[in-house]
Amino acid sequence: MIELKNITKDFEVNKNNTVRAVNNINLSIKEGELIVLKGASGSGKSTILSLIASLSKPTKGEVIVNNKRVSKLPDNFASMYRREEIGFIFQKYNLIPTLSVKENILLPLIPKNLCEEEASKLLHSVMKKFKIEHKSDAMVKNLSGGEQQRVAIARSQINNPKIIIADEPTANLDKELSEHFITILKELKSSDKTIIVATHDPLFFELDFVDRIIELANGEIIK
Ligand SMILES: Nc1ncnc2c1ncn2[C@@H]1O[C@H](COP(=O)(O)OP(=O)(O)OP(=O)(O)O)[C@@H](O)[C@H]1O
């Protein structure tokens, strides 16, 4: 369960100016729910994602994730929380082009110090699941857009996170790749993950497997 309670987030632009990115939001997301955050540029979508991931702290209010008050976590605990519970899918994949597919996918496991056998088991299971095993030794820069997308998603899942956060996941994709992403999203949803997608891509607004579409404007929930 993810709970945002009376959350306000101000950013200091300079000494005399602040921007209120999120204004007194209340939101509860149940385990296994797929939520789409919709809203114009600047409406506060990314800010909400970063508060849930404990990448930033609210100015007021509390963020509670699975009974943990993540809005109060010191930095080292916040990064542990992210590593263990959250899978990120970014719009530009954030892959390292000169590393191979398997090296990229293994990156989130580095801090865990698993033995080689265990790491290899996890690696092969996500590569198989996201159909990229045949390219495991290829350098990422030589892959097609669709293949890179599968690497990014495999990497986000290697820790088996309970929560998936996707910020504008289709922003740089053509129609075919966007539709492919939707197929993967459906698979993730059926494996009972809690998923939060921030987007203004209309493709997400007609999906029958999305539980709720939450519309934001000027840092407030309007629908
Ligand atoms: N680090 C920051 N410093 C100052 N202002 C910020 C910062 N981050 C966000 N903002 C401001 O907060 C508001 C909300 O931004 P946010 O990135 O959450 O919007 P968004 O809905 O995700 O937009 P987009 O769709 O363009 O990504 C905007 O006015 C933005 O300029």
C-alpha cells in the first residue's frame, strides 16, 4: 500500500521564490494496482513519483509505503528502499551503451553482492521473460529500439521489485514500440506488481487493465 497524506512539495527557485509543485495531495494506491498519472507538463507528475521513490522529501505531509514512512528516511536507507522495492523505467532507458545486455541488466545487483550463480539465475530468468536472451552478449548501442526497451525493462525487474515507477515511458517511442510497451505493462500487471505510470500519452487512457487514471493540474488532483 502506498499512501500520500496531505503532501505538499515546494521547490526553492531562488532566495525569494518558491514553486509549489504539489499542493496538499491525498492518494492511496493498493498493492497490485496500476495507476496512470495524467496531466499537462508541469502539473506535478514527476514530483509525485520522486516522492514515492524517496528521491525527494515532501515540504509537508507523509509518504508511507508498506508501513514504512519513506518521507522521513535518511539518504542511505532511502537508497536501500529504492534498491529493494522499486523498479524504475525511464523514458530514455538510461542504459550504458558500451556495456553488453547482460552487464546492463546486472547493474542493480552490484550493491547486493550476490554469488555468481545466484546472479546468473536472476539474469537468465529476466532475459528469458523479456525475450532478450539471444542478445545477451551484444553491446547495447548495437541494439534496435525495441531490444533496448526490453533490456531496460529486464533491468528494472531483476530485483523483483514490488513497485514499478514509469515516468513518460513512451515519450521517445514510435507507435509500434509504444504498443509493445503496453503489452509488457499488461504482463507486469498480471504478475501483481503495483505500477504507477506518469504520462500524457493518450495510448494509456483507453486501456482496460488500468485500474485508475488520476488527473493532475497545477499540483492538485482534479479527477
Ligand atoms: N528541482 C526543481 N526545482 C524547481 N522547480 C521544479 C523542480 N522540479 C520540478 N519543478 C517545478 O515543479 C512543477 C512540477 O514539475 P513536474 O516535473 O513534477 O511536472 P510534470 O507533470 O512531471 O511535467 P512533465 O510532464 O513536463 O515531466 C513545475 O512547475 C516544475 O517547473
